[in-house]
Amino acid sequence: MCLNHNDTTPNPSHFEDSEEAVAAPAHRDIAWNDYKDLITGMRFFDPHIHMVSRTTDDYQAMHQAGIVALIEPAFWVGQPRTGLSSFKDYYSSLVGWERFRSSQFGIKHYCTMGLNSREANNEPLAEQVMEILPLYIYKEGVVGVGEIGFDDQTPAEEKYYRLQLELAKSAKLPVQIHTPHRDKKKGTERSMAIALEHGIDPSWVIVDHNNEETVKSVLDKGFWAAFTIYPFTKMGNERMVKVVEQYGPERIMVNSAADWGISDPLAIPKTAALMKMRGISDETIRLVTYQNAIDAFGKSGQIDVTDFESGYAIDHTEKFHGNSILRGGQQPSPAKDSLVIN
């Protein structure tokens, strides 16, 4: 099969035959560099971003934009895993190398652990994954079980969603729900109903990837409503501004879900700048881009804001299993504006 690298077809992991796939609205471009001074001094917490898919440049840009902490949910990596060992290595990286790599750029790294809904459909492998999950969810820095829930809303997805809800209950951890890209409203309602059926307090559940169609029900039922600012396939930040204007900041949080697709690890600071431009108060911005994520995932007992609120100490002499982010005599921050690469 020949791959067309110029193909601009939307990422199929985000929707296939989606009712949400609509033409991108025309808008006036606003240059980020012209407005980032509006958020100087603000701190941001990204509660959903997949840094295993991102570069060191992203980490540097995030740190410079004010992101001080993040949560990396376990997710589908773009192609099906073929064996249990690949899950083990991936989970280990979330509490190991990726956490170390993040620290080297001044960002505190947390994660959630779970069997994603897409790979729950491989039941023989899913059964094996469920056996090892308890080995990881109790590790330091694991702030929840996630991201779990529905993709195609199959019986297998429901089975492993329910099993992981019980796992979260026994571990006393928050739950991070992935809502489906197809038939989102039905999937969101089903996800919440099942969580309530299992006796989980909705204040311990973060329902992710909301939109204007789902937010009212999520908030009315007492769950946290997370919104993903992701080009075309989820929410744009102009829409996000309108949601906050309508509903206020209570139990609402913003994330980037930046991954291996066309996504933006600076989605939160950019959204904060746009909110500031549109007259939303600094306190509201602080809640939806920082504090609410801490309050929701802090129920895990794993988040101590003193670890990052006063700046995260960076020690570039540190190594992880003998490995460093630096090579030879590399400097941590090369001059990226220079034509010459030394």
C-alpha cells in the first residue's frame, strides 16, 4: 500500500463517519506571539496530554508558556498493540522515562493508568492487561484510572469500562473518562449512567472531550467537565470561551490532549490568552486552566502543589537508568533561532 504523506484526511482515531465532522469555520487568524504577553506570570496545568508522542521542543515551549504540571493518560498509540509486553513497557514509561524527561524541562509529570476503550475490543489481550493494571495504578504519581470508557460503544468496551470503574473504587482513585467521537451524546450519557450504577461519586469522575451538546448534562449530574482544545476534531478555543461565558468556571477544565496527531501542546495558554482578550476574569481563567484540574485529580492524594508552584528545580546532571536527555556536551537550550547548528 502506498502512503500519501500529503493526505490531509482528518485523523481516523478521532472520528470515523463522525456526526461531528463539519466544515471548519472561517475565522480571523490571531498571532499567538502578539498576545502571549497577556498571560505572562500565569501558571497552567494540562490534565490531558500524551507527551510520549511529543518532542523536546514541545516541552521547552510548554515550560516557557507557563505550563508547570501535566497529566498523561494511558491511551492508544496509533496502532494496535500485539502483546502484553508492549503494554508493560508503555505503562512503565509513563511512571519512568517520560516522568524523568518532563522533569528535565521544569514540568511536573503525573499520569493516569488504564486500558483504553479501543484496545478493550481485543478481549484475549484485554484480559491480560486487566491482570497487570493493579501493579501500576498504585505507583507514585498515578492520579487516576484512565482514560477509559467508550469508542465504538461495544459490549467489550462496556465490560472493561465496568471492571476499571471497580478498580478505581478499590484504589480510591479518580476516573478519567474518554467520551466517544461518534454518537458522543449517547456515549457520554451511557458513561455517566454506568459510573453512577457502580456507586461512584460523580465528583471523583472527570468526563473528557465534552462539547456544547454534552456539557449541561455532565455539570447537572455533578461530574467534572473537561474540554479538549484540538484542531477540527474536538473543540476550538473560540467555542471554549463561549462555554465558559455561559456556564462559568465551576467543575470545568481545559486540556490539549496533544498526541501524535495534528494537535497543539500550547492549547491551554493560547485559550487563556483568548479568554483574557474576551474579558474573562483572571480568576475564572485560573480555575479552568489550572486549579480545577488540581482539585479533581488531587483526590488521589498524589498532587502536592508545592512541587511546582514555586518553580520546578531542574538538574541536568540527573540520569534515568544511566540515560540523559543530553548527548555528549550538549547544552539544555540550544539557540534555535540560529541558522548554524553546533
